[in-house]
Amino acid sequence: MQNSKKMAAAMAAVTYYIKTQEEAAAMAAMPVEEKPAPVRAVNLWGVSGRQSQMQMGNLMQMKAFHGLRR
């Protein structure tokens, strides 16, 4: 009787192991959906500030301010 309980437990363990391996293989075969990259919000104040600085630099390069000295 003791031997048959050990045999039943071993068979149940082997059956459970095989079942989990089959489930893992099925999960690995499923296609994975890729999520799109998150869209970052545009900081309009930052864009405006950088544009203003670039415009000021261009005016300096064109020497627009050099004739304003009194």
C-alpha cells in the first residue's frame, strides 16, 4: 500500500510537470503585441523661448543692434 501511494504521487507530479511545460510552450508560441512608444507632450513655452533666443542670436549676427548705440 505504501508503494502504491508513492507511485501515484510520482505519476501526479510527472503529469503536472508535463502539463506546465505544454502551457509554457503554448504561451511562447503566441504572438506578442508591441505597444507603441508613448507620445511626449510638446512644451510650447520652451519651444517659444528657444525660438526667441535663436532669433535674437540671428539679429546679433546680422548686426541689427550695432547701429542703435547713441
